[in-house]
Amino acid sequence: MNTQEIVSKLWNLCDVLRDDGITYHQYVTELTYILFLKMAKETEVEKNFGEGVTLTQGDNLTEEQIAQNAQKQIILNYSWDVLKSKTGIELYNYYKDLLRLFGTYCTGNIRAIYDGAVTNIEEPKNLEKIITTIDKLDWYSAREEGLGNLYEGLLEKNANEKKSGAGQYFTPRVLIDVMTRLVKPQPKERCNDPACGTFGFMIAAHRYVKEHTRDFFELDYDTYEFERSEAFTGCELVRDTRRLALMNAMLHDIEGEIKFGDTLSNLGKSMKGYDVVLTNPPFGTKKGGERATRDDFTFPTSNKQLNFLQHIYRSLKADGKARAAVVLPDNVLFADGDGEKIRCDLMDKCNLHTVLRLPTGIFYAQGVKTNVLFFTRGTSDKGNTQEVWFYDLRTNMPSFGKTTPLKAEHFADFEKAYEAQDRRAVQDERWNVFTRDEIAAKGNSLDLGLIRDDSVLDYNDLPDPAASAAEAAAQLEEAVDLLQSVVKELNALAEVR
């Protein structure tokens, strides 16, 4: 079986859990708990579950200490084979105990994955069926193709299911890959996603470095350790989504910190000094319209995207090389007030060199119009943007969705234009440039670069309005004459009768 077939088989298990009233998102979280236990066996990680878990020693232990030792012993003796050997209520109780104990006594990311974990399954037979099905999958093929790829496939499946509501945590893989290729993360660089969702951007950045260093073989030991444990980090506000991110990171052998909390709170102040930021921050405003709780923002606003944008360009090293690629909705490009001030601050502190106008229909909310902003932090805080290049991938494009998926080839011309040594030599009607002065003259709006929409008639293509009006009047007169003649004939017939 290939990865896609295994993912489909796993996804079909959600039919089992529907009987317990479990939502799609709960299903993926539930499946994460069980999949991790099975994958831990396949990768021999389960041998490390007891790492850092120690029994309390002594001759005069309290009843509480004795009870804790008994619970810790379950972790120390844990194995997938023990789990799958149990049935019925015994299996159900053992599984519930595991979730609680792993989140209490394990250490590191294992504890973080199971922190506060509870099962939503109520029927022991459903749990038994899921464990049995997972155990019988073709795990040899799964290991060959990569367990991380399998898990990413499951997350993507969940994101594409509209009823799951998980699309808000998942950016299309093809867009992630394009942004990563153009930003080009390098060994020894610190990469971050301040709204990391399921960690897709950082997985892609890790993969990019891995592919360009012959699976890290070109790196010395210290650099390799840095890539594994420090290079790729993130922050996620939603506990269950962070759980998925931690699982995703571990399956890709990434141990960088994934903070749990709100980047727009004072927690975010510690997130700085990055070489690369790749992200798709959440859209909308804070509940109740209150402003961000960060006390270091120059322009605090209730608009989440504008606050994330402030955080991102401030979190980059001011070395002339640190760079970011950020997905943002159209309103960030034209919002006035604080919106204009933040755009000006961005163009002062950074070289905002490229804006990609994305097509509609590629995110979970069909009507959302989005863009990717590419910028590099300057060494000073003034005058870093001289001109901004726009690429219109929105106008005269198909409506993307399940029937017309977004593919890498849709970005091919944009990538050529972006990477051209002489951008002005590029012959592409979708590729336009505006100077900083021209942008200022337009009220510092970045809602620019869209080409003519062929579905809308140009004013110059319309006939002369005076001639059109005269023609319409003539046709009306003709119609009135016809109606009057009909009326005369009807009156004449009535007189004859």
C-alpha cells in the first residue's frame, strides 16, 4: 500500500467514531493518540516513553507515593503489544489511564502531546476496532514512504473535509512549497512560524534544508544537531492543534520548541532574532474587537493580521538578510488608519520586494482573497523599500477547489519572474512594478497589480451611449405603434359583433 491508500483507510475509520458522536477534528486528535503509540513501536520510540520517569524509592512510602509508583510502572512497562492484547472494558480503562499518565509523568514532547488528553470514545468495541485496524496496516510500506508523510496526508485529508473546520489550520501544500523554495532557508538559520497550526511551513523548511544538504550528510555534527533541535520553531494558540503540530514534528525528527500560547500576547515578545519566517496567520479580529495584549506594538489594533504582520517584521534580525513570506488577506493591503501606518512601517523597516496576488478558492473559506508578501529586513529602520513588484495570479484564473486543485505548475511563471536576474526584462502581463513614490501617491495602498479582467467588458469596448439610447428609443416607438395597431383591430372586431 502507498501512503495515499493508507491515509484513505485511516480516514474511513471516522465512520466508526461517528457512532460515538465524534467530530472530524476530534477524530484526527483521537487518531493521533493511537497512531502515535503504534508509530512509536515502528520507530522504537516506545522504548523512550519511560525516559525521565522514576519511581519513588524508600522503605516508608506514603499511600499516595505507592499509588504513583504503580501508575509510573504502567508507563515503564508500556508497549503497543500490551495495548492491542486487551479487549473490552479492560482495553478501554487501560487506554484512558495511558492518556492521563503520559500527560502527567512522561517528559518532553511526549508529555506535551498527551497533556490534558481525554478520549471522546465511549464504546469499547469502537476503540478495539480502531486499534486492530491500525495494527493490520502495511507498516513496512508506511515506513518506506515516511511516517511523517503519512501523518501529513491525514492532516491534509482532514483540512479538505469542509465539515471538519480544520482548513483554518492548513495551508495548501503546493503554496507552502512555493513560498519555501523562494525564501530558501539555509543551514544554521533560525526559522519560525508564529501561528504554526499543524507545523506545515516548518516541515517544508526542514525538508528544503535536508534536500539541499544530501539528507544533512554535508553538515558537521553541531550543525546537524542545531537543525534537529533548534532551527525550526513555532507557536500555536489551540491546544489540540499544537498536539498535532508536536506529533508532526516528532515524526519528521524535529525537536524545536513549539510554544503553546498567543503570539499577540506578551509571550510573543520573546519570539525574535529569526532568519526566516514562513506563516499563514489567522484571519479576522479579536473577540469583542479588543486590541492585542502585546504592550510593545507601535500600532496596536484589533485586526489580527495587521498585528501578526507587525510581530513578523519586528521578529526578523535587522541584518539585511533575514526574510519572510506571509499569507495575508486583501484588507491588509488597503486598510486605512493603523493599517496604513503599519504598511508604511513595514516598507520603512523592510524591503517589501514582492506581492503575489493569490487566486480565490484555495482556502477553506471560498470567498477569501489572499496574497503572499515577501520582504527582507533592512539594517536600518528607514527607506528600505524602493519599489514593489506584483504578480497577479488571481485575474482570469480558474476557480480552484476539489474539482480543479491548485498545482505547482500554476506557480511556474511567477517563480520565473520572482527569480529573474533582471525583473524588468520579464515579459509577462501579470508582472508589474510600482515605485515607493507611486504607492505613496495612492495613499500607501498595496491593493495594486491586478490586470484587466477578460470577463468584464472594458468601457472602450462599449458602443456610443448616445447612439445606443437613440436606438432603444426607436425600438420603443416601433413597439408602441405595433400595440396601437393591435388595439384598433380589436376595437373594429368588437363593433362588427
